[in-house]
Amino acid sequence: MSMLKAGLAASLSLLVLAGCDLSRTGTATTGRPAQSAKPGEVETQLSSEQLAAVTAVTRAPSPRPAARATPAQLDTTTAEQKAAAAKAPETSEVKLGTTVASLGNPTEGGFWIKTPLVKARGVGRIRNPENGKSAKVDLIPLDAPASGGSQVSLPALQLIGVSLTDLPVIEVFKS
């Protein structure tokens, strides 16, 4: 039913366009001289709704962005924040387990992991067992099965030396 309405609206727009032209002033006219128009003026033959429909059909779409944001542009953490996150733990930690990590929302700044391995927010650390690099992160509960994997912030993945397109197994610790 809605496709029928859309088709009718498109047909109506084409009929309106077929019966008129747009002058240099942007006013829709029939092309016939108006009886009451003075020399150099045109008579408006379309209602404001019809003119809006014509303008909507002829308006060019918005230009696409020149380029997509790079990981460096999305990473808003400072060098000091990266250094603090990379420091060795000062207190004892408890290993919560391992999880498959994927890139979380890259527009959410900071160092965090959303994981089903925790039930309450806290502070912890993630570690890449392949290279030993680790990052201090906020632990955020994720409502999913424990085997479901975790989402990790862009700066945290970069700090532990993981490609943003990989799905590595990482270790999760709670401070």
C-alpha cells in the first residue's frame, strides 16, 4: 500500500514538472503569458506545497564526506592517558578469564572493555598474551553469555598492539 502511495506521489511530481518550467526567479509557470501579469513578471500557477514538491525533486543531494575518519582521528586520548594506562599494575589483580575481543564503538573515548566476565563496573586490566602488552581499563558489564566475546575501546586495542580488524583472545583482570 505504501509503495502505491509513493508511486502516485512520484507520478504527481512528474506531471507537475511536465506542465511547468522554472523561470530564473525560481517561480513555477505554465509558460503561457499571464492575463494580469505586467511585462517582465510571471504568474504563479503552483501552490506553495506544489512548489515545495518541485524543489524537493530538483534539489541536489548533500555531498558525501570527503573521507572517513581514521583511527588516529577517532582516538582522542592524550599521551599522558596512554602512558598511565600502560603502567604496570600497582595492586594485585585477579584474572577473570579470557575473551574474544572486538572493536567497540570507536566514537566512545577512553580505555574500557564491555565484557560478560563482570557483573558490576570496576577497574581492571586487559592483556594481549601474544605480545605481553596490557592496558588499564574500565570494566563495564555486557549482558551476554560468557562465551559471547567482549567489546574493547579503540585506544585500548591500539595500546595492546591489536589490529582493529582482528578478533584476538585477550586476558581480563580485575584490580
